[in-house]
Amino acid sequence: MLIIAYIRELNFIIMKKNSLLLLVLAIATLSFSSCNTYHSLSSAKNIGQLSANPFMQKVAKSVITNISEDIIGKGLTSFKGKPSFTSPLSSMLNTSESVSSFKNMITNTYGISKNKVDANYKSLGTVRDAIGFVSRNAKRFDFNSYSNKLF
């Protein structure tokens, strides 16, 4: 009888340890699976933080790449470096040629009417604002394309 009682107690201890181990593993799994938090465009500081929203991430990459290539890369501005979300457009678009090129790029690349771009240009303070404007108003998006132009 003593041996049976000992075996039952030993099984209880083993089951208790297994249950505790499973509980610890479940908590660890749940806490590590939520590392990638969602950032909206207004709270994101870089393109990588938009990974939870593939549409907005692709629009942001496209707009920043197009500003870099079509305006900064062509020497239409005195701005040097790569634009970030918080870069003021006024620092990049500081000549009439760069402003005109930016408006044409938005119109031609994303299919937004020239009148809409002209009417809203003054409300675009930062690159983030331009990304939001493009995401709300663009007519040309091709998600099957690997191009940065999105159309």
C-alpha cells in the first residue's frame, strides 16, 4: 500500500511540474508573439514601423524614393541627404523648379489631378503629410509590381 501511495504522489508531482512548465511556455509564447506593434502613419517615425500596414509602407517607400530620385537626385534643390518622415517639404522644395517638379511627380506618378495637388500643396508641411495625401488621393497603384513608382 505504501508503494502505491508513493507512486500516486510522484505522479501528482510530475503532473504539477508539467502543468507549470506548460503554463510558463504559454505565457512566454504569448508575450513574444506581439513584438510587432501597429503604428499609424501619424505615429510612425520610419518606413519600417509601417510593416503592419503593407499599403501605407509601399506608398511611403514610393514617395520617399521618388522625392529622392526626381528632386534631390537631379539637383533641383539644395537639400542634401535622404528625406525622412519629419523632413519639412519647405527644406527640400526651396526653388520654384523643385516645387514644380514635385507637383508634376505627384500628378504624373500617382494620377492625382493637378488642381487637387495645387489646392492642397500649402497644407503639406512634411514628407509624412505628402505620403498621407498620396495614400488618400492616388488613382494609380499596382500591388503586383516591384517598381517604386506604384503604377
